[in-house]
Amino acid sequence: MNYNKKTVRDIDVAGKKGLLRCDFNVPMAKDGSGVITDDKRIRAALPTIQYLLDQGAAVIACSHMGKPKGEVKPELSLKPVAARLSELLDKPVIMAEDVVGPDAAAKAAALQPGQIMLLENTLFAKGATNNDPDLARPMASMAAIYVSDAFGPVPRAPPSTPGVADYLPTASRFPPQNALPASR
């Protein structure tokens, strides 16, 4: 088995738009207030996000939250995640109102190096749970590279994981400092 996969440090990201798959499926307060009760998953993505921004990439982050099954459910919006991410990065996070619709496409086209935007909950989109190329293709068209920072969703095969990787050069986040070496 080949474990020599490219990480984000192995590819040139400067001046490129990168689609970054994150795991922002964070717990929210049960009262519908939109309060994140644990931001650990958001903080876990910060090193990759900051690296991309520091290298002059424009970041298009995407994630799912909950199980909306192709329906828009306001209580599962990623807007609270965008707000928290903005606080943690100390910079604005542009929030798209959709995943691959006109708002996301326009905001992605206007995105400049060093800026970050977050697509709305990927599971709001039709075809999000069955690796539909009609969703993966337009997601990939917004970017020049794809970086996976979310390992939990990978086995489930949503279009925002293996689907977009069919259309873009792909890398994973860099391993944490305490990761095991590739060979022993």
C-alpha cells in the first residue's frame, strides 16, 4: 500500500483558489439559538486554513452539518460556523447562501488571494449524499485545487470528498506534529 500521498505542503497553492473540505459538523445549542457548544472541529482546521491563506491562496471551505437530506433547514446552516471561524482567524469569512448556485459561484469568482469563504451546508444540495457528478463538477469548477482536511466524511463518499477529487489536483492537510512517520 502506498502511503506517499501529497499534502498541502507538496503543492503550489500561491494565487490559486482551493476548495477545502472541512469537518465543521459541530454541536449546537438545542434551543435553536445558533450557539456552537464545542468549536473543536473548527479549531482543528485552522492550521490548514492559515497555511493556505499565508501562502496566498483563496480558500473556499465546505462542510456539512447534521443530516438535512437535500432540504434547506435553517437550524443546520453553517452561518454560525462562519461567524466563529471569522473570530478565530480575525478576518472576515464570506458566507455563500448556497453550495453551487449563483451566490456561491459569484462569490467564488470574486474571491481574492488571502480571502476565505464558506459554502452553505453541502447536504442542503440535491445529490450531496450519493457522489453525484452534477454536484461535484460545479463544486470543482470554483477552484483550481482540492484539499481534504476532513477525514470523517471520506468513507461516506459525498461529492465534496471523492467527487471533486475526480476533477482537481488533490492533497490532504499536512500531518500533525505528533503523527506517525509513513514508514517504520
